[in-house]
Amino acid sequence: MILDRVQQILSSEETIPVTHKGTPIWIEKLNPMNQTALVTGKTGQYTVDITELIEQ
């Protein structure tokens, strides 16, 4: 996913489904400087590269 789209999802009032490696996640915070996002998934919170996120 690209930075602009992650920012749009974060600011959206709608719930937009996103996955990371096939697992549904919730984007908590974006770090635009290093192109990563803090996400929450089944195993807790972790940081991922935004290019690994897929909008469903």
C-alpha cells in the first residue's frame, strides 16, 4: 500500500478492511518518515512496512 492511502484509511470515518500477510489488522499509527505503521492484529501490536499492507 502507498503512504497516501494509509493516511486516507486512518482519517476515514468508515472501517476499511486491511490485512498484513493474510491476517486482518487495524492500523493504529503511521510513521511517514520510515514508511511503517503500528498495527494491531491477532498476536498484538507490531510495526510493519506499509508496502506489506493490503486493502481488502
